[in-house]
Amino acid sequence: MKSGSNPLSRQDNIVIQELNNEILIYDLSKNKALCLNQTSAMVWRECNGTQSVSEISQKVTNKLKLNFSEDLVWLALNQFKKDNLLAESQLVKT
């Protein structure tokens, strides 16, 4: 994912179950279940393809009422990429 791109969470071929502050995702193509903790779930929900990493960072900061840096967003995005939770196959900042 390039620095200026807007991440988009994958919505196809998965089953999503919201649990309190977490999200349980079952990947139908890999028969694999993934659980996103509260902060990862917040980032994943904001990956709508219209917001930059900076905007996602600011939204999560506002929701948590504490600083959530862009580096933490990138950390989550890298894990999403590894787990095939992003809609498009893009390079992610390392």
C-alpha cells in the first residue's frame, strides 16, 4: 500500500461477526478464523477506501481519546495484508 493510498477492508468471501469491541472474521476461501482486538477492529472498520492512513489515525485517536499514531495504523494494515483482509493486493509500508 503506497503512503498516499486509502486502504479498503475486504468484504468478499468472509463472514463477519461483531462481538462487543472485537470482530471475528471467518475467511471462507482459507477456512480460517481471525479475531481483531478493539483497536485493530477500529482500524479495519475505518478502511473504507476513502480515508488515508492519517485520517484513520485521527479517527481512532478521537474514539479512544488517546494518541493513536500512523505507525500503529500501518502496523495493523501490515497484519491485515498478511491475513488477506484488505480488498486490494498492494504493497504495505514496512
